[in-house]
Amino acid sequence: RGGELFRPTADEVRAIANRASGVGCDQLIGIETSADADAFMRIWNADGAEVGACGNATRCVGWRILEESGRNQAVVATATGRLTVFRAGGHCVTVDMGRPRLGW
């Protein structure tokens, strides 16, 4: 919300993700505004590489959007494409990740 975009370097991501000297994490998530979705999500793995999508991260970001908006469905844009998040009862959230892409 406002200010500069969060664009850490690979070295900065590795430093944050380091469990001995940083916060420690498997992935670092950045949330930005989007012209065609409820939010745009950037994902960096602990090695500093930016990746296209993550189901668990999408559920977390989606939960925040659903809670703040009071809606039952939201769209999160990623480098890989748009992912739809749905309330699934209680504190559960599901994500339509689309067809599996197996030809990595």
C-alpha cells in the first residue's frame, strides 16, 4: 500500500531466508496491487530465485483478501497467471491452480 515496490535482490532474499542469521523461511512473498486481479503476488524461494506460483502462498494471500473484503472468492495474479481463491468453510481456503504443468 503506497511507497516503493518490494523488490529484494537474490542476496537479500537469501539473507532473510537464512535460518541461522535471518528470519528464516522457505519462501518470501510480496503483495502488490493489480489492474486485473485483487492482488499481484511475487514469490521468491529461499535460494533467491523468483518463481511463478505457489499454492500455499496463494491460499495465505487469498485468505487475507477474503477476510479484508468479506467476499467468498478472489483472484490473485502471479508471474504464471491468475489463480482463483475460494472460501471453503471454517478457516479453509482452496485455490484453483489450473491444469498441472509437467514439462518442466
